[in-house]
Amino acid sequence: MTSPLVFQMAEGNLQTEFGKLKVTIYNDGQVEATVLQTLELNTSQPVHLRIQSTCITGHYFNSTECNCKEDSDSFQNYISTHGNGLLILLNQEGRANGNVAHIASQKLKEDGATQDEAYMRLGFPKDSRDYSIVPKILANLGVMQCLLHSENERKLSTLQKSHIHCDIFKKN
Ligand SMILES: [Zn+2]
């Protein structure tokens, strides 16, 4: 007997400035993730994938200290134009150290610390993000091959360990 790895909690279409996309909320019993995808997914072809963590300062406050909003918008635009893609949004503010850590780190960064150094001085790991729900969602959607729009090694290795064939997307 097999048990589901993730549950689809709700789904619906969303009109965006880039076109109509579909939103699905997943839960694996521990964490929730929100997926924004093209209305059609052709899993016989590699699917374009972006794994995005929530970022209040980038997405809502238009911070210029990170590329979260810019990267997310340009990916939405890409999949709306080219099709066959999904963005998985994970609730992981401040590299999953939380918003308190993120905002507390601003003072240290103003004084010259890098983000890594700032988190460590505050007693947090450099990066607490966890991508383990991602392969479960891909399995639920029948996605076995993808083109990752990121060069993040931890994202790539999470996918490779779960036997999803994944290449890093290179723009021509
Ligand atoms: Zn950001």
C-alpha cells in the first residue's frame, strides 16, 4: 500500500499580469507550499521549475538587497510565454531563519557584514532552508524531468537525490 506524500489542499486559477496561471496549495503533513503553474503541464518534456522562498522585504517592500521579486516576476513571465512551468513557493523567510533574524541582520549588514556573517553572529545558521517538499510535489504532478531556473547546489542536489532528472536552465 502506498500513502500519498503530499496532499492538495486547494486549487484555483489566477489571472495575473502575465496571463492566467493555476495555484495549488500542497501540504506534506509538516509544511505547506504554494505552487503557481501554467494551466497545462506536459510531463513528457522537461518542465521549467523555479523554487522560491518567501521574502517580505523583496516581494512587498521592493528591497534592492536581493533579487527575489525580479527573479520571480521574470520566471512567471517566462512560463506564461513559453508554457510548461511551475514555481514552488516555500514559507521560508530569511533563509528560513525567520523574519526576526532577517530584520535583525540589517543592522549588522549596514556595518559591513555579509548576510552569512550577520546570521552567524546572531546565532542562526547561514541557511536553514529545506527543499524536501519539492520532490514530493513534483512526484504528485508526475514531473520526472525538469529545467531548474537557479544554480543553487542545494536545490539541485535535493532533486537529484530523489531521482528527478534535473538540468540547470541556460538562457540562449
Ligand atoms: Zn529576497
